[in-house]
Amino acid sequence: MLAAQQFLVLAGDIYGVNNLRLIPAYALLAEICIGLNKHREADQHLQKANWVVKRNQEDTTINHVFSRLYRAMGLLEAAKGNTEDASRSFLKAKKKVLKERLRLFAEQVFYASQWAGTESIGAASGYFNLANMAAREPGLMQVASSFYLRTLDCWLLLLKDEELKVPLLEKGETFNMLRS
């Protein structure tokens, strides 16, 4: 966590506090906080990242940034879902939360596809996250299987690519996806 905080501080010093290059640092901090079950802190990092994104809508790398941001937001929502208390409106709330999580991961796929194509590692990560969310819900195993197959198709295309030029940022996403 300390290294990620230092990464954010140094990136802020180098690029300025409103630069899109800070988003990976915010996303990393948020994912660490999610792993440590510090959801409020993760949410704060993602809110700051979202503010930076809103101030840089015209940047050419905005789609990749959206991909990273929505992935982290989806992971946070998924983590929050594991600690929800039961209530009278649990089923209604559960459906709403599931739709929100799926929307966030779908946006991750959309922006990753805009940035690097529908078979990119970023898109594959989104398909994988969508599959995991669908697999948790009864009656959605066929949907989950479709997303898992789409993830596999992306990986097979990447492995067959003789020039396999994968950006460093996507290698980190790949490691996180395979680890989860």
C-alpha cells in the first residue's frame, strides 16, 4: 500500500494533479484497498480518479483510462456485494446491484475495445470479470460460459500472434486477472 501511495505522489509531482497518468495509481490504490476490505477508502480513490477523468475528456487515451477506472469500480461494487446485509428488499436491491456491477464491467470492455480492440487483454479482462459476476447468479451459467469462452478466444488470438506486442500496462492487468 505504501508503494502505491508513493507512486501516486510521485506521479502527481511529475505530471500534475489533474493528469490522466494518475489513473493507474488511483486504480492500484483502490484495488489494494478492496483487497484489504477498506471499501470506503477505495471509493475515495476512485472518486478522485473520476474527477481527474472528467477534467480530461478530450484526451486521446481516455478510452484506456475509462477501462481501468470502470474495472476498479466494478471490483469495488463486487466486493461490497459480499458484505451486504439481508433486508426486506434484498432481492430488489440484489438485482439493482448486479445490474450496476455488470454495467461497470461492460463499460470496461467497451472502453478497452475502443482503445485496443475487442480482442485486447483489457477487453479479455472485462469479459472475465463479467463471467465471474454471471457465474455467481443462479440461472446465468450459460451467460457466464459465453463470457469465459470469449475470454479464452481473446487469449488464443493473442498467443497465436507472432509479434505479440503487449503494452506493459496490459501485462499488469493480465496478472491481476489471472490471479483473481
